[in-house]
Amino acid sequence: MQRASALSDRLPIAPIVALGATQIIGYGTLYYSFSILAGDVAAHFSWPVEWIFGALSAALLIGGLTAPWLGVMFDRIGAGPVMTIGSAIAATALAACALSPNAIIYTVSLTVLQIAANLVQYGAAFALLVQLKPQVAARSITYLTLIAGFASTIFWPITAWLHAHLSWQSIYLVFAAMNLIICLPLHAWLAQGARKGRVASHAATPEVEPSLPEGRRRLGFILMVAGFSLIAVCCSAVLVHMVPLLTGLGLGSSAALVGALFGPAQVASRVINMVAGKNFPALGLAMLSALLIAVGILVLPLTAPSAIGAMAFAILFGMGNGLLSIATGNLPLQLFGSRGYGKLQGKMMSARLVLSAVAPFVFAVSMTGIGVAPSLVVITVLGAIAAVSFLVIGRLARTAK
């Protein structure tokens, strides 16, 4: 009995490492590379660069609308097969982008690419870890986000180096090959292992039971989605407009400094959580993430044009973003259990992606209309409201006992 318990508590290390590799490639090729290549893409099609970013927003919006259906597929046929199919679609869409004869075909290909991203990135990966070993999925998600946190650190330099030697079309083809040759076989192996029991240590692994009583789950889910969606708005608005935002506050020269500190702070928060936060509840993690992001954003208008203030913003904002990924995977598991987890992730992905797609445009209008500093204060309030929504969920859980 003790041996069986020990086996059930053991992390699926090989799947975590494999998923870490595919997440680095998935986020690196499908997301982080876009801002570096957008200028060349716009020039090639004789479009203003703003239109290319507008095409990305439209693609993200459509991708968000398909997410609930994709979440159902995670549960119905398994996240592993879905991720395998997603890698094939991502590779095809990247090649289609590279070979597009005009901007319209490129935009259609980009839309397919963003739908494919939902099939292979965090939402799908979290669902796969829950399906493999539900009882240790929370720890598995923490380890996975630690590995995948290096995606920007690795792929921004790689994309910049390739950009110096290859055309944007050739880079897209290289990225297509990465998804086809590396990610697809790894996802197929994970799908096969889950199906045949090679990855899971026991065929009848117990499920995680929900901590919220049935009568309060609907309200709890609405509050959780609202909280994560509001944080997504904050992050999307600030990250997309980082350079003009800092310039508007007289901090243009601090952009490189912020970029250098954001990534390490993101990874550092995940390391700290992995080492010292094993017993820290997912709800507390979500609340802490929202507060770090909100306070970090508020630091900018309060301290501008101080470089020290910009450093504080980068560290707080980065740490909040780092914890956000873990909370996004673990909180629905803790509150609603492992049964139907993929469907829950799909609904959450939809709300986050749709709001993230429109947030940069709304924030740009806000900065023009009321100014940079007031706009940041509004964003801070949204982050605070997100923290309050998680606080209310905590009250729901406590009063139910």
C-alpha cells in the first residue's frame, strides 16, 4: 500500500521535461517571435505595421472564440492527441504564413496559427498533466511553468539572430520545421504513453475532488474567470505598449532595463514558489499574482521618470506574471477538481484571449484620450478588482465548511 502511494505521488518527470521543451518552442515560435518579425512582414505586404498588429489582435480574438470547443476536445479525446494535431496545424500555418502571396492570405494563416496555439500551449499542457496524474498535477504544473518560463529568454535572441541572417519567410519555415520535427513527435509520444499507461504510474489514479461545494461552483467559476481575465487585460495592455508607455512617462531609456529584469523576475518567482511554496494554496497564489501586477503597474506613474522605479516595476510585474501561469493551472484544479478540467481551461482561455485581444487597442485609445499615467491607474484598479474576486472565492470556500 505504501509503495503504491509513493508511486502515485511521484512526479511524471519525463512528460514534464518533454512538455517544457514543446512549450518553449510553442511560445517562442508562435508568440514571442511576432514583434521582431512584424516590421518586415508589414514592409513585404506594404501594410502599416499597425495593421499587422491589428491582424494579430483579430487572430487572437477568433482564437479565443474557439477555445471553449477546444477545451471540450481536451476532455473528449485527450489533451495528448489534441496537442499532436495542434503541432501539425501550427507547422502548416507557419509555412502558409511564409508562402502567403498577399496580406489577406497571411492574415488567414495567422488566424489558423493562433487557433493552433491554443491546441499546444499552456491550457492544453495543463490539461495533459492533469490527465496523466491528477494527484500531483499542481506540482507538475509548477515545474512545467518553470521550464517554459525560459521561452522569451531563449527565443528573443534566437529570432533576432535568425533575423540578421534570414528573411522573415525563411524564419517562419525554420519555426515550422521545429514544430513538425520536435514538438509533434513529443506530443505523439505523450499521447501514446497516456493511452497505454506508460506515463501514468497506476491505471486507476484517483481524481482530485473539488473544494467548492456544488451549490457555489457557478459563482466561484464566474469570479475566477473574471479575476484571471482582468489580470490578462492588465498584462496584455502593458506588455504590448511597453516602449511607448515608458516613453510617455519619460522612461524611454529604461526600456532595455525593464526587459532585462522582467524575464528573470518571472522565473525567480516560480523558483521561489517551487522551493518554498509547496503548501501555499492556489487561491492565495492567484491573489498574490494580481496584487504584484497591480502594485507593479502603479509604481510606474508614481515614480516616473526614476530608473529605480522602472526596476521595481519590472521585478514586481515580472514576479506577478510568473505566479499567474501557475495559478491559472492550479486554481481550477483545486476549486473544481480534475473531472472536466479541460473544458474549464477552454472556457477560461476564451475569456482571457478575447479580452487580451482588445485590451491593447482600448489602452492605446485611453493613453491618447486621458494620458499615460491616468490610464495606468485604471489598469491598476482592474488588477485590484481581480484580487478582490479571488478574495470573495476564498470567502465562499470558507463559509461552506
